[in-house]
Amino acid sequence: MHQDTPQPVWRFRDGIIVLATAMAAYTALSWAHMALVSETVGMEAYLGSGDSLPLKILVISQLSKAVALLGVLWLLGLLLKGLDWRAVGLKPVASGWLLAGVFAGALFTATGLVLVKTLTGLVPSWSAMTRAPFDVGPSASPGMVAAFVGMTLLVTPFAEEVFFRGFVYKWMKGHRPVWLAALISSIIFGASHIVPHQAVNAAVMGLALIWLYEKSGSIWPAIIAHAVNNALGVGLGALAAQGLLPSVLTAPG
């Protein structure tokens, strides 16, 4: 596998501190947001009516996660160690690897759909969780739709790849065998998605993203793959919600 030069060194304790602090910061930001909503417009007015949540909830949630992951990583993982963002894989890479990222993202969409169908076949109760819980219909404002697309296709893939592959995996492989670091960091990445079928799919995809990172020596191909996967997922989900896709391309629920 490709080895970075020079190899940044994070003690095992350093990684635990960064990981725990980032998760705590994300939780705190989410709690503060909901507390503010509750004290101002109220949760009922904020959530609106019906089964779908307004896009602003997802946008703010994704923004909170990105701020927590990147902010803590920069402060505790890079600044205090005298490192820059190249230490977490933000390095130039050949265009061929970027194209590989595009191909991988499209492939993940196909394999992810097969995996979700398999999982929901084994656990039928998960089918209800495959429906998008947020409102992307005509009632959503253009500005909020644009913010949702920007967060989902650009900000979230960047933040998650830099944190989970660029830092968590790289930190762990400095203290554990590569296969174990890949497995554990992918499980942590999957668990951050909470919803069961999404968690399993994300963990499996995480292993492939690590391969891209290791072979290219840069985190950019993994970011591209993640962004393409998200874009196709949102697009297919929107078409499925309108009944415009055949059943073979539609997740159960």
C-alpha cells in the first residue's frame, strides 16, 4: 500500500481525544440548535406538519457535523501538532485517480442499492427507514434546496472523508495492523450514520474508500467518490419519490 512521506505521528491518546471531542462537539451543537428552536418558534412550528421533516433540519445537522469534525481536527489534531492539512491527505493527485473516484462513486450506488435490498429482505422492519424523512417536494424553498444540495454533495463528503479516512484511519493504522484500522474506522464511520441500513452500507463503502486513499496517496479520490455517491443517491431518491423509477432501482419503502 502507498505510504505517505513524511508520516505524521499521533499518539493513541491523541486520536481518542480528537474523536471523543469531535463527537461531543457535534452533540452539543445539535442540542444547542434544538434548544434554541424550542425556546423561539417551538418544535411543532419548526418541524411542520406531516411525516416529512423540513430540509432545514437536515441542513443544520450536516453543517453542525462538518463544523464539529473539521474544527476539532484542525485545533487538536493539526494545529497543536504543528501539522497542516496535507497530513490528512489533502494533497494533489493525478486526474486518473479523480476519474477513478467518479467511477467508484457510481459503483457504490449500485452495490449500495443491492445491499439495502438484501438487508431489508432479511430485516423487513428496516424497509420503512429507507424512505427519505425530509421534504424535497414543491413545498421546499429553492434556497433551502440549494443549501441541502451543497451540504450533501460538497461539504459533507469533504468533512467526513478528511475526518474518518484522513485522520481516524490514518491515526489507527499507526498503532494497529492496517486491516484492523480499516475495519474499526469503517465501523465508526458507519455508526455515525445511525440508521441501520445506512450504517451497514456506509461501513462497507468506507473500506473501499480507504483503498482509494491508500493507493492514490490523496484523500481527493475518496471525496469525489463520496460526493458522486451522494449525488446519485439524492437524484434516484427524488425520482423514486415521484414514482419515476422501476422497482429494480427503488429501495424498499
